[in-house]
Amino acid sequence: MENKILESLLKRPGLQDQKDILTDMIQDSISDIRIMLNYGEDEELPAGCIPAIKELVLVRYNQDGVEGISSESQSSGGSTTYTDALPDRVNRIIRKYRRLPG
């Protein structure tokens, strides 16, 4: 699964030279999705989760260095807004695979 996701992401503009960081972010994203879905470390995630994992990796990549900032204004004194919410499209994808805690 990780290789398939990496190959897909490396096709995107500007990501071709980012293999190491993308690999790390893919592993972190898979781990996060497992936790959100209540899957164990050894359980394979459904293939339908791949788009959500890719989206989460891209969110991580784009936020790298500006973690959690959703908006920023510097007109007179400045204002910064932070967010840690998952994008709606990630939630929509993973919702159908979520297991109830046992």
C-alpha cells in the first residue's frame, strides 16, 4: 500500500524530489488512519482508504513548517488562526471504514 501511495504522489508536480519526506509522511498518515478507524498495527487497511491517506499526506506536506495555521493576517499587529481538523473529504472517505471500539 505504501509503495502504491508513494508512486502516485511522486507523479504530482513539485514532489518528484521529496521521496524521503513523503515516505515518512505516508507512514505517519497510515498510522493515524489506523487509529481513527480502530485498526490494529498488523491489520491491513482497506484499499478504499488510499485516497484519504494520500490527501492526509498532502495536507501534512503543505503544512510542513506552518503546522496548524489555517489563516494569517499581518495588517496591523497580526492575527493567526490554527486548526487541527481533518479535511471533510478525508472524513467522508474514512467514515465508512470506521470500526466501533471493542
